[in-house]
Amino acid sequence: MTNNIKKTPSHRINKKTRDKLKEINTSAFVDVMARQFGYDPHTILMDNVIPLNNGERLVSRAVTIRYLPSRKDFDEMKPKNEKSPEYAAFEIAGNGDVIVMSSMASSLMSIGGDIKFLRLKQRGIDGLVCDGGVRDMKSVDKYNIRIWGYGRTSNLGTTVGTPYSTNEPVRVDGVLVLPGDYIVADDDGVVVIPRKIAAEVAIAAIEYDNLETWIKNRLEKENLSPGKYYPPDKKTYETYRKSLNN
């Protein structure tokens, strides 16, 4: 295993905008990407990944780690100690980043615990998303790092999978994640925003969130069925935008 560690593509959403996006539900991103950008929800939503601890919404750039099935001869080829691909990813990532692990789609695949994730805290990494299991959550929870996965486990992950590469395309819960994509995650779900359209999605999501607030206020005032304005169509958007100029 050589040359399996790649740099993370540069940010496309600045910190000020990322902080604003943390006020918006993941459902709004799914709606915007489906209705305005043509993305089928099943290609961007990790529906089986759940939050394993409490905290604020995550809006962060993806640093990816790819695992492959464990096998004795293959495991022996893996770079040792701090050169292992997952540890390399921790050193590449920092504030504004989330570690995204392709973890064999099994809660028995323990991707780490107390000692390993201490480094996430030290590096100021925002969080971690995986389709595997996490050990020692009682201890890990004290690190104030949001984590999403398939569940908690005490299993020995090295019997299931081996970290193979850093910052390559990965498949997590059946969803493609490219290094540099953005992950939006909260208690309702985990959504992937492709880096290519991230800046445009950010603008559209902020407008959509404001639009939903406007719709709720109109429905309260007019005492009408949601169907008049929701789901929002072209006419609803036009009415909303005109109201901003009045």
C-alpha cells in the first residue's frame, strides 16, 4: 500500500456561510438539491446512519477514509503505526473538517474509540461520519465531537476491515462521498453536498430556509391550508421575493 494518501480539495464554502448553514435542517438541503439541482435523495442522504451523541448540527468538508475487508496477508501490507491511512487523515484534517469513513456497512466494524479519537479532539476536527460502529462512546462523548454511525459496539474492528486509503472516493451507507464534498448532519440525517455545487446549494438553502419561515408566517396570518404555499413552486418563490421589496 503506497501513495494512498491524498490532499483534501480546498474549501468552497467559507466559515461565515458554514455557520449560517448550521441553522438549517438537513431536510431543507434534501428539498433544495432535489427540486432545484435534480439530485435524487437516495444519492445524497445516508438514511441508516444515526447520531451517536448530542450536539450542534454539522456542516463540514469531508476528509475520507476507505476501508477494505480484512485478510491476514492484506492486513500485513498496511502501513504501520502513525502512517496508517486513518491516522494520516486525522493529521490532514482540522477545524471545519469531518472524517468520513467507509466502514464495511456493519456496526461490528469498530472504527475507533477513546484513545484513537483523542486525536480528533486535539486536531479540532468537527466530527466523524461512518457506516460502522464506535467503541467507548461514554469516554468519546467527553471530547465534544459529534459522531454519526450505525451504532455502538465493543467489537474488535481489525477483524472486519482494514484502512486502505485517505481522500479517495468512498461509499458510505450506499452513498458516494468525494473528498472535499460537504457533509450536513443533524439528529434527522446525514446529507452529502457535492463540492462542485456546494456554494450554489448554500445560497439556495439559505433562501429556502427564509422562504419556509415566510410561509409559516403567512399561514398563521391567513389561517389557511399549507397547500396554498407548500411545497413551494415558482409562483410561491415569486410572491416571496416580491414581498422582500415591499
